[in-house]
Amino acid sequence: MQPINDNQWQQFEEEGYLRLGRVMDDEELATLQQRIDDIMMGKAKLPYDQIMMQLDGKTSDYSKMEPMTKGHKGPTLNYRKITELELDPFFLSYMQKPAFRDICARAYGPSTSIATPRAMFMNKPADTGTHLPWHQDVFRNLDKFSDIIIWAALDPATLDSGCLRVIPKSHHRVYEGNFPTEEQLEALFAVADPVTLELQPGEGVLLHVNLIHTSAVNDTGLPRRAFSVAYIDAAAKTSDGQPLPTIFGEGALSPQFN
């Protein structure tokens, strides 16, 4: 992956998203596909007691999702979310690409150390998955704003499989509770048509944290797995004063392969 240029960054700032093309090669893609399956099946050597995991719901209703709690919930490929993946050496190595460091430098300054408030696997299992309503990903438990997310497809992300749909330019306002009302959505639709972000496996997209997006259920016979990483100034603290895992800069995590 090559660093993005000034014109691309300007496009991102205006629209709230930017297609990045391939963000991993075939070997890395295959490694991460297998790794996340091993994590779901409980085969990985990881501190599962520190990792938040959520099973996919029994229905597609977002309001009826299973709770997200720490620890393995049993060997199954039907997990919906898994976070704290900076603790995994394979996913951490991906997160620390020089091209991603360059993007962070544009967002936060070239000398700023960078942390992550969320390194998250998201899954829509084959022929199922949860419908995700229109929303923003604002991290309200932090004392600084996070601006950027890099979202990468591990499987074909198509309209049929529940790919992301975004509202361009919707990142210029923060909505209460992260979920805009029907009236607010109608106002946004009046000035911008939603864009469908279909991606091939290994492709990625840069998203502004405030960009309003949604995704539907997966109507295909293949899973729709993805990995989403938010990056933030490492000086950020949680509401209870805790630091975040550092990804770039002094004190950055280092992949420890067993």
C-alpha cells in the first residue's frame, strides 16, 4: 500500500471517506482470515479474559443483540464482534503498517504518538448477521476526539453480504447518542445520496469517525468478515483516566509471535 497524497486527503476531509484499495497482500489476507477463525474457535494463544467478545444475535434485530463481555463464549464462527485485537501479534502487525502511520500523521501531526481506542473484528456470518442502523462511531468515553478509522474487508463486502453504506459529508456534525433521528436522516438524504462501499477481500476504506453509516444482513452463503481500527492521539485517556494501547511512537506495542 502506498501513502495517500494531498488530493486524496482533501477528498477524505470533504467527503468523510476514502477508498484505499488493497491494504494487505494475498499472504497477509490469508493469515488474518485463518487467524480470526482460530480466535473464534478458541485455538489462539491469547489472553481471552482481556478480550471483549459478542456472539451474533438469534435474530437480525439490533436491539436484541447478545451482550458483549470479556472471555471466550465457546468454539463457533458466529461471533459478531471481537475487540482488543491489538493483543494479537498478527492483527497488531497489520495495524502498524507505515502507510497507516502516514495517515495518522496527517490527522494528528507527524510527531504525535498514536494509540487505538478500538481494534475490532466485525462479522456477519453466512446467511445471517445483524442489521446495523445508521449511526456514528464517536468514542464518548475519551477526553480527546478520534478522527479516523481504517476498515478492511476479509471477505467480499457486497450489497448482498451487508457491506457498509455511508452518507457523504455527514461527518461534520456529532449527533446525540451517535444515532440520528429519522428527521435528521431525512435532512441528510435531501442533500446527499448514500454511497455503497463494496470491497474485495484485502481492500480497505478510510472513514471519519463521525461519518454516518449502516450495514444490512448477509444474504450470501459466505461470511462477511472485516477488521476495523480506530486511531487517536496517544495522549487521550478514558473517562476513568486510563491510557490507551499505543500503536505508533514511544511505548508502542510490539508483536510477540509465539
